[in-house]
Amino acid sequence: MNIELNGSEQINTSPVNLWESVIDPVVLQRAIPGCISMTETGEGQYQMTLELKVAAVGGSFEGAVSLSEMNPPHSCIITVSGSGTLGTGGGNATVAITEGDDGNALISYQAQGEVSGLVAGVGQRILMGVAKHLARQFFAALKKEFAAA
Amino acid sequence: MNDVTLTINGKPVSGVTEPRVTLLDFLRDVAGLKGTHAGCEHGVCGACTVLIDGTAVRSCLMLAVQAEGEDITTIEGIGGSGARAGELGVIQDAFCETHGLQCGYCTPGMILAAEALLSVNTDPTEHEVREAISGNICRCTGYVQIVDAILLAAKRLGQRNDAVPSDATLA
Amino acid sequence: MTEQKYKFLSTPRRPVEDRRFVAGRGKFIADLDRPNMLHVAPLASHHAAAVINGIDASAALAMPGVVDVITGAELAAAVQPLMNGLNTPNVRRFPLAVDRVRYAGEWVCAVVAESRALAEDALEKIIVDATPQPFILDAEAALLETSAPVHPEHGSNLLLDRKFVWGPVDDDFDAAAHSLSFSVTWGRNSTVPIETFGVLAEWNGWDQMLDIWASIQMPKYADQIARSLDLPGNAIRVHYDVDVGGSYGVKRGIKHSVLVGYIARKLGCPVRLIEDRLENMRAGDAHGPERKFDITIAFDQDGTVRSMKMRALDNAGAYAGRAPFQLGKPISAIVGPYQINSVAYHALSVTTNKTVQEAVRGFGQAPTNYAIETAMDRVAEYLGMDRLALRQKNLIRKDQFPYLIPSGSYYDSGDYHAVIDKVLAAADYPAMLAERDRLRDAGMMAGIGIAACLEPSGGNSSFEPLLNQSNQTSTWMESCQVNIDALGKLTARIHTTSSGQGHETLVSTVLGEVMQIDPELIRITRPNSLESLPGNSPVGSRMAIMLGGAAARAGEKLKAKIMAIAAHRLGVAIDQLRYEGGDVLAHDGRRFTWDEMVELAHRQYHNLPDGMDPGLASFDIMQVPTGDALPVDDKVQMYPCYSFEFHLLLVSFDPIIGRPDIHSYVIGHDCGTVINPAIVSGMTYGGIAHGIGAALFEEFAYDTNGQLLTQSFLDYLMPSSHEVPAIQIVKHCTPSPHTVFGQKGSGESGYLGAPAAVSAAINDAVSSLGIHFEKLPIRMSAISDAIAAKTS
Amino acid sequence: MKPVRFDYKRPATIDEACGLLAGDDNARILAGGQSLIPMLSMRLSRPSLLIDIAHIPELTTFVETETHIEIGAMVRQAVAQKSELVKTHIPLLAKALGHVGHPPTRARGTVGGSVAHADPSAEIALVAATLGAEITYRVDGTDEIFDASDFFIGPMLTIAPPTGCLTRLSFAKAPAVCGTGFHEVAPRKSDYALASAAAQINFAAGSGVTSIHLGIGSVGDFPERLDVNQLCGTPLDDAAIADAVHAAMQMVETVEDLHATAAYRKRVATELAIRALRDARDEISKDLNQ
């Protein structure tokens, strides 16, 4: 099943700070829902373990994350692939960071992914809604990073 | 592992089971009652229907541990057993009469759904019969001869009611 | 309407099997436990296509209770590939994927553990290193030379590409006043029995014997297992006394059985694999045809249909198996019940990255009937002619039988017009039309659907030699053994499993009729394959004809022996004797009783005729009637018998909601002499329910990534008691001249015409808007969307 | 299709249940199980602990106050369906309950479990959202109350506290004169609906229509309340109802799946909402004419 997510969020920090955060595995681990480990395996390459839980649904997921076409602090492409108990998934997101009128960062993303395996076969009715929810959770966590600062 | 004690077909049954074991699997694998069938294991087909206190429920949608202390009726509790094996209950007999089955796989669940209906509604309409079995999928019969069987059973049970009231729900 | 010339046949009798089933005492595969039995769970591929780089099962193997993990590589080194029906040796198939996976859900490896739950726990620990590959899902796209072959070694996706021209197609098209073309698509669905497939195998090294219990409906099952496992045929013992929880064609399970048989031999333990529902849906390899038809039909202004060109493109899924043959059976009734002078047929089957097909009720005939009946409706619409009148004009007439169709089969008998007249009367057709109009006036969409079609039955699988010249099959025999014991009771043995067809009832009724003995007193057993005579299992609506035939003939042989003994004992010529209820009466009034005869045959060899063997036993191995020859010039007599059915129904739906409601459904059915009325009616009702599902609800639908979207019963929707209406069957009997009692097949009845009829009703309802629904299933959403597009 | 291993506990009190929930962040409450157990069997749900709240007495009771009917979270759907309190005071819920699953699932399924599970097509959740029912969770020994109208935020997603246990639903009693309507459409009668709508029109002698509640479900990620209160004070003729519903539906986003297009869901939800309102209006007319 294909999933497409587009959106933009305003984050209360400068574009440079935001850029540093989204390529920081420590921050990413805190922000990605269910992420229990994120280890750098190379330049812009990470190994990620998720224990995903959305309401009653849960599953573990082992995946690789890579950042490419890096244009700091403006844009990059994040590619994710991996698999776990719920199925196999992968996709990429084009992320662009711009500066708003107030000097704060505006992050916009265009993501497309596909999901295979069990959830694709029995969960199509809710998959898109869950994906949107996870994206919301991610950005809420990201915002929290800077709200605390 | 948990201890589970429940009543099945009027007899106390105890078993040790993992909490993850469904009532369906408990009935089949621990209690050794193979008449309750697994069809979809996700609550849609009704092949695993049993009665709890006379009400039809899906045994694949219950854990055995949840059934602790419950009073369960399976197809083995309908009709004769032991020395009386071979004696059909009224509903079972009606299913044979109209040939309300073919492969026999959904049949125990279907008969228990009928049992639950007729225990509270002695004179159901065809629509009420269809509603009562709407959660039981049969791939063989197209339901026509099943509906006929349940209506026939209702009629016969009514006649039995007149004759021997106390025996009416034995079916 | 059957003539009352039978004592037990055609009379209301309780099927003998029903008693054990209503008590929950059937013996289904999942009910069988063996000591120390191990359980198998297969790992499903997530990818529609991928190369397997490696499988790491070490963590799984380390788990308590896990006994083994079998990979495709291990299995492929030890067993032969599963059989293909066509000559496609490079489309190799093993129970587990070898090197690459070809559809999402395909089994990559299998865990063997002490319980099913432990096996599933272990599946989660297996790491498969796989590289996704390009994949193809659409059959037309699979035909393109640029498409990635599902089997690179095979070189293309084409499994079958055969063109047949029967009769003067070009001349008929030239002579016809009109022609029209259209396409329709039969969506991928299946019969989806409530019991999934299961198999239990046990190897005994001391006996060198593999015992198999399985939920099968499969011709030549034991042979195929033996071939794949490289075992002698007599080292496989398949137990036929397993009750099968529904099949309608699909319970084949060769791949499951070879896998489990291999594991049982390897580990020396009983091993069982029962598919769970998810496995059944995505990798039970039991999907049915997914077929696109392109039809051009030539006809005259008066409605006479002259000729038809049909291109049928079937999406077989990832492996070949027998699926392409499902394009072959319809050749036996390629003109339906109509006098169509010539036909061009282009049969194409391709591999794609979808789940594998298996035989489904009707073996391809129901899709073809849907295409033919849609053609009749389109012609009527084109000419502004009544659909019924058009059919009545083109139907084969009673006086034309036996009727030779262009593709080489003779239809045995029928009276199609009479059946239709009876249905119209029973349904009160004018009232039905008035009700349709009333519903329309009330703002509903309402339509009447009609379909006329045939059920070819009892055949020889002549589609095999027709589509594969290296296959020289000219018999699909069936057999029956009968014995009268020393106490005078009769036992018959049949050599197949049963999945609801009532074989025990069939054989006891037939033998009761022949022997004039109460069928209740006859016992039927289902021994194992090593104790059996050859048979081909209940496929192709053949058991009434073939098993019933063999039982009757075995009974007649017994009777002949009884008469010979009686003639000898009474000292009169056989033609002076009469058999009556088990006794033999001489013309002079002397009676040689059953008990005397039993005593004599079992104990008094000295009183038997010279040279006669003692005992009272017989058997019969019956050849398919009319099925004696191989194809010649692309033509063959494929089936001896042709049952007829005529469907008539009224449907209505709200134009916004689009949810079809079937108001009334009447079917006329002629399957010759009926052996057990309740069984035949049940088959027909059930077939119609299947057909309603195929028309409105059921589809194995894939997303663009090749993921099966309908893996559970939450998305694969089968009709419940609310969706199947009360159905009225109008019976008619035109006996077949080719069978012992005039019986024809009925196991596929209802299903063969219901999808066409339901589709026709919906199309009739929207005809005023110029809408044609060209694909099954017709979902309510599609109905509403199409109406909205036309009316907004 | 066997669940992963988990532990199972049967607390006797709500606080005991909450304590267990707080002690294991992978614990889940098990109510009727009619949605959760299939998810366990498919291993979509992988809890470490199931807390079976079926044997907590106070969760199985109805409480009638002057203004409200409170339904314990563990009240079975079949019991609620037969309840005179529900029929009399929450007629919309009574109507909806007949559409929930089928008899065997209603026998085990619970009112609270359905709301907590928050399936986008759940009938009980739709009625709760439509009527603005109060949803009470016990968290850390205290009760937190949520308005059902903004409780649902996604498919199977709510704003419920992760360590809370749903204890009861509280519905305002319908006035003596009120009308209700409930419609849903599914491929088969017991399937997840493709669209559903619930309506209740409250009426008071003297002041006429006092409030109109309308909600739709099954078409998006969660049940949504639609504002058609501008109809109060109008004669509620068919045209006005249709206009109000069309206007309210304009901003609704609908989802697409195998069974129905997004356009279908929107079209049918609109139609069902209109029919539900009409039914509600007609019930009032009937009442008033009696």
C-alpha cells in the first residue's frame, strides 16, 4: 500500500538549529515515535530500531535511514527502509527548511512510502490515518525539543 | 501458564494453559472437543460459535482464561452422548431432515446459533432466523436449507413444548 | 418432475453423512492428533518479487520448542518440482521459494516446532535478506515483451497461447448484418472454504511408508506426492476417510503435502500443517481465474447469432500448475446453450506476481458463461430486442439433440425452452416486470437479470490433451467395490475424500436401487489409497455420473452373480428368474432367498456353479461415457453430459447508496435424473450464493505494490444469510442417454450462471443511463459512482 | 494465527486495574475483546500484559441521575441494547446498537471497549461523539472526563491518557420529545460501515427545537460531529435539511479503500445524514401529533 504525506510545520528555532537537529541521531531518536535506538553506521547512514505502538497496534521494526542530497541547512532527502513484525516498509521524504518572517524555521516535507506484508493486507483501512498520526507525533516531539530550550 | 476451570456441557473441566490460548483452541486441544471448528480465527465466519449461558459467542474471540468460571455449551453438549450417542436433538434432527449442511464444517456453529435463537424465540420469522445466523458463514448451502431447518426445528420444538414443557429446551 | 420409476433414487432421503456432522463428529484434518506431532508454520514473503540473498534462521533455531527450519534451497535439493499441466519445464515450482520469491505471501521457509504458536514465535526471528525485483501484476502488461518475466528461465510470461477456429468464422462474420465488440473482466475470486487446507504426514521407516491425511479434493494426489518425494507409489498411503470442510475445487494442497511429507521423512515424526486464514488467503495457492474477455459477436437483424470471436486472457499468478487448463474446459460449451455456427477462440494464460491459481468450481466455465451471457444482452440491447426473446430464438431446440457444437462436443440432451417456460410461469414474469417498473417509479434503480447456461459434467479432462499434445489422457475412470459379508450385509468402498457432496449417500442410494435393498442398511467406507482402485476424485461435476455409475455397475455385476448362483441352485435358465428385493424368484414360484444365497456363496463352494469363485464381491472401474478418443483437428468430445440452468432475478438499489437488494431469485434446473433431491438442491442454492459473491463482493484485490489487500474475512466479503435471498428452484428432468439412470452433473450448478445473471440485473437497472459494468465484482461504490457520474 | 505470549491479570477494582496499567507500559486493557483479540491473533497487537476488567463490578452497572444515564464501560452491547434505560433515555444509542456487529459479537462486545478502541466506523463512538457524551477515565486514582465530541483523533486513536482506564460513558437524557435517526451502509449488513450517520433533534414544548445533534462516521479517520444548528427555529423542511447538511459536509475529508471511493463515502454520508435528520424530524412530528 502506498502512503503519501505532505505538510509543513513551523518550529521555534532557527533554520540552522533545526538542520543540526534533524541530522542528529540523538534528537531523531527522541522524536521518531517508538525509536529505541539510532546508531550511525556511516556518513548520513543510520541503523534504527523501532518499537512502534499506535493504540492497540504494535510491532518491532529494524531499518536503515540514510540522508542524501544534503544541502545544509536547506534541504535533504531522507530514505528509510526496513522490516519487522508488521511488515516491510520503505520510502523517502524530501525535506526543505526555510526561514519564516519571524526568523523561525519552517520545515516542509513531501513523503511517499510503501508498506508490504501483514499491515498492507489487513490494515489498509487505517494505515493512512496512522501514518498521519505518526507524522504529527514526530513534529510534536521536534517542537518540544526547542520549546524546552 | 494459568489454571482454568470452567463448565463445559454441564461438566467441570480444568486445564493449564497459556493466557494467549483462545477458548477455541482450549476446547479443541485441552478439553479434546473437536466439534468446535476454526474457520477464520478473527471473528468473522462463526464456525467456532459456542454458547455461554445459552448465548451464542465466538470462541476465537475469547481467551480461555477469560472463560474461567463460565458455563459453556459446545456441539458435543447438544444431542445424546456416551451411551446415548447417536440420538439427535431436535435442531440437529431438523438439519438432517432438510439437509441444512453439506461439508459439515460450519454446521456445529450454525446449530449453536440456532439453539441460542430458539431458546429465546420459539416462533421466529424467517428474517429473525437469518439475523440470528448472519454471523455464521456457510459456503456450501446458500443458507436456504439451513433457514428451512431452523424454522422446522422451531415448529417441532413448539409441538414438544405443548407435550412436555419441561423437556422443551433440551434439544 | 422425475418419473416415479425408482424406489430410492429421486426420492427425499436423508443424506447419511449428515448425522455425524450435526453432532460435530466429522473427522476433519485439524481434528487428527498423532503422538509427538510437530507443527509447521511457513514464513510469508513481504515482496511481490525479490531475489533471496540469504536466510538467517539461527535465532529461530535457538528457541526452545523449535525443531527445524526448512528453506527452499534444502527442499529443492531433496524433492522434484511440482507438476505442471503444460509443457513449461522452466516454470519450476517448489513448496518453498528457491532463490527468488514471485508473489507476496509466497512461502520463503518453514518452521517446525512443538506447537503452532511456538512456530509462529520463531517465524518472527528469521531474517530474510532479499532484494526486491521488478514485478508485474496486470495480465495484458505481462504479455508485453518488455515486461519482466516472472520466471526468467522461461523467457516470457506466456504459459499458453492457443488459437482455435471452429467452423467458418470469417464467412459467418461476412454474412452477418451486424457485429459488436466489448470486453468484460472476471475478477479474481475463489470458493474460500470455511475450513482451510491442512495435511498431516507420518513416516514409518520400518515400513518405509508415508501416511498422509489431508483435506483434499485432488485427482491423482498420491501419485503427485510420490513423484515429488521420489518415493514409490506404494510407499504413500493417503487416508480417504478424512472429511473435507468444503472445497468446490480448490483443496489441492500438493505443495503443502510435499513440504510436510519431506519434513516427516526427514525428522521421523508426525508433522502437521494447517493453514491459518491469512496463509490460506495469500498463499494457499487457491485463487480462481482472473480473466479478461474480448468478444466480437456477429448477428443478424432478426437476432440470429451467427458467430463469435473470443479472446480470453487469464492471469494465472506466479506459477503454472493446472490453472491454464481452466481455459480449456469452457471449450466444451463454448457456445453456451445457443446455436452459434462458428467460434474463434484465443486462449492466453500468463504468469504474474500474484498468488497461484487453483481449480475453482466450474473450472473456468462460470467466467465464460458470464462473457457469453453478457454478449447476448449486448446484442439484444443493440437491436432493441427483448433479451428473453433473443435467447429463445437462439437456444438449441429439444429436437436438435444430440447437438454437435463447433468445438467438437455433442450436447447429450435437453429441453431448454421448456425449462425457461416453467421458470417464467413460476416467477410470474409479467408480475416481476410490473414490480420492476413499480420500483423504478418509486425512485429506485431496478433490473431483471437472466442467464441461461450449461454445466458440462462427468468429463474426461480432455482439455489436457487438447492444450498439451504430449498429454495422452483419454480416461478419467472412477471405481467402486462392493462386498456382501457372510451375514448378508452390503459394504461398498469408494476411493476418494468427500467435501460435502454426499458420496456415501450417492453410493448407498444407487446400490440400494440396483440391489433393491434399503440404502440405510448399506455401509460405505473410504479406505486409503493403497486399498483403493483408480479414481479421479470429485471434480468436474462427475460423481453422480462416474461414482454413481461405477456403483451401479458393480451392483449389477453382483446381481449377475446372484442370478447365476440362483439359476444353478434352482436348475433353471437365468431368463426364467426374476430378482426381487434380494431374493430370486423362479417362474414356477420357487424362491431362492437372500439368506440362502449368502450362506451358499460364503460357505458352500460345492453348491456354486463350476468354476465360480466363492463370496459375493464385485468391483467396477468405469470409463467416462463418450470419452474414448483423443482430440482431432483441435476438436474433442470433452464431457458426456450437459445440465442446463436458467436464472431469473429481480434486483433493486437506491441510486445513491448502490447496495443491490435481490428481491426474488428463481432458477430452472435440469440435471437429468436426480439421485438425492436435497443434495442437488443444496448444491444449486450454494452455487448461487457463490455466484452472488463473485458478482458483488468477492475479490482477491491487489494494490499497486503487489500486496494482497483482501487477506482476511474483513475485506474478502462472502455472502451471509442476509445477502442470499430465498431462492426458488424449478426442476425439470431430461435424462442423459449416456448414464446409468439418466443422471447428469450438478456440483457446479447455480454458480455457473448466477454471476452472469446478477451482473445482468444490475446492468438492466442502469441501462437507461447508458452504463455498462464490465468487471466483476460490481461493488456498491462502483454502482453509485457510475450513476453519480452520469447524473451530476 | 496465534497471539504472542503475554500475561493476564484479572483485577477486582478499577484502581487495581490502573495500577497494573501504570506498572507496565506495554499493558492493555481487555474489555469485551471483540476487536482486540483478532488483533492479538494476527499479532498486530503485542501486549506484554492483558488486564481483564470484566470482573470489576462497578463497570457493569447503569446509573441513572436526574439528567444523565451512566453506562459502565463493561456493559455488554447486547445488554445495553435490551436496556429500558437506554431505550427510554438514549434512543439514538438504542437505534445504533442494532447495527453493531452481529448477535454473537454484541453478546461479548462492550460499550466502553468500542469507544476506547475508536474504530472509525464504530457505531457507539459515533453516537457518543454526536451527542457529546462524557467519557470518564480513571487515571492515578482520579477521574478525568472527556467530551466525546473531540475525543477521537484518528483511526483507533483518542486523546485518552495512556495509563487511564475507561470506566463509564455518560449520556444526557433525551428530552421527552425528541427525534432520532441512525443510518449506515455496508457491503454486507455486519461489515464495517462505508458511511454512517446519527442524528438527534431535541424539542421542548413552547420553545420548539432546542438543539440538533448530527454526526457522521466511517468516512474519515474518526466520527465527526456536524454543525447544523442553524436549522433550529426553521420548519426543518427537506430542502433546508439538505442544504444544511451539504454545507456542513463541505469541509469533511473522506478516505478511500478497496470497498469505496472517497467520493462515494462523501456522497453517501451526506445522504445518510440527510435521512437521519429527516427521520429525527418525522419522529418529533409523530410524537407531537399523538
